[in-house]
Amino acid sequence: MKVIIVEDEILAQQELSWLIKEHSQMEIVGTFEDGLDVLKFLQHNKVDALFLDINIPSLDGVLLAQNISQFAHKPFIVFITAWKEHAVEAFELEAFDYILKPYQESRIINMLQKLETAFQQQSGTGASSPMVRENDTINLIKDERIIVTSIHDIYYAEAHEKMTFVYTRRDEFVMPMNITEFCNKLPTAHFFRCHRSYCVNLDKIREIEPWFNNTYILRLRDLDFQVPVSRSKVKEFRQLMHL
């Protein structure tokens, strides 16, 4: 796996290089301090991932990532930066991760392990969607951080106007998109839009309770919350659940 580091602070660049060499099998094929130099390099060289600071000369990290997102071959992008306010932009660019400085070494090591796994699985099965990769992960936002999350950890999603709240067993995430956009990024084999305001993980349903007007209430494992099935979705739900 070939990677580059884009970081204009030499000590930070050296520290990240050491961590990558010490805790992964990745090959660092270049280190850069300037965004335009990165674009010139990528015109003639293919890499699998970039570790990218935002506050860099000539072309900042966000603009650089926007340019890279237009490439036919899209490398993984990991932002490592002190600028927390760009997390939503990074999410929209489908960044693999967004790590804030100062970071803990364990956070970098964990990211490296997930990144290598994602790359191996992507390489073994061909091209995959940038949002939901072949290792069944999705990027969720919490406290201006991007959290790489297994789709199997998601219990349900709930619409809140133009935002979508996503719930796992222990966490709540706020996504900057409507529920239709979010549900379209989830595999239909596991998730069902059971209501205009809800999308549920079928594997998390513990109990199906008949409700008024021939609808249902779904009780989920581990959570004290009930997800409704709307009348317009009852027929499709019955077919899915073989009722």
C-alpha cells in the first residue's frame, strides 16, 4: 500500500512517518509541505492513501482533497489537522478519517489498522463505493470528528428536518443530510426504510408488535426504543420478514 504525507510542520511529519513505519506495512513514497506539489506528483504517480493536513501552503488540504475527489482512481484520504471546523467538509469529501491534533498514538495506530483492512478488502473485491466500503463501514460524524463505524453497529436512523440522527448501542451521530440520502448509502440487505422518518437495521429487530391500522411497532435489541412501521410500508415489511 503506497501512501504520501502532506504536512508542512517537519516534526509532525517525522512523527507520523515513524508511526506509519512502526505500526503498518505501508510504503511512504513521498512527503510534501505544499498542496500544489502534491497535485503535480499525483499527475504521474498513483498512491493508495494520503495523510493530509489542512493548513498547508499554496493549496489547502480541503481544496486539495476536492481536486483529488475528481480523480478516476480515488485514494483514501485521512485528515490529520488542528482545524476541527472542517470535519463536515471532510465527510462530504468522503474522507476515511478525520483526526484532530494533538492526537494520541493509539488513535493513529487504530486508524492505520482499519485503513489497511479497508485497502486489502477493496483490492480483493474490486472497486467499492467510497461511502460504504467492502468492509461494511460508514463514516459518521460526532463532535466534529469522523468516526469510521461498522454498519452492523447501527440500530436505526431518524429524520430531523434536513439532518439525520443515527443511533448505535451507545452513541448518537448527527449527519448533515436528509434521511433519504443517508438510507441510500446503506445496504438494502440489512436496512429498511420502514417509515418516512425512520430507517431500521433488520438484524437488530427483537420483537414485532402489531399496532393500530394493521401497522407494527418494532422493538430493538439492547435499546429501549420503538421504531414504527408506517401503513404504506407494511406490505413490503411483511414480505421482508416473511410474515
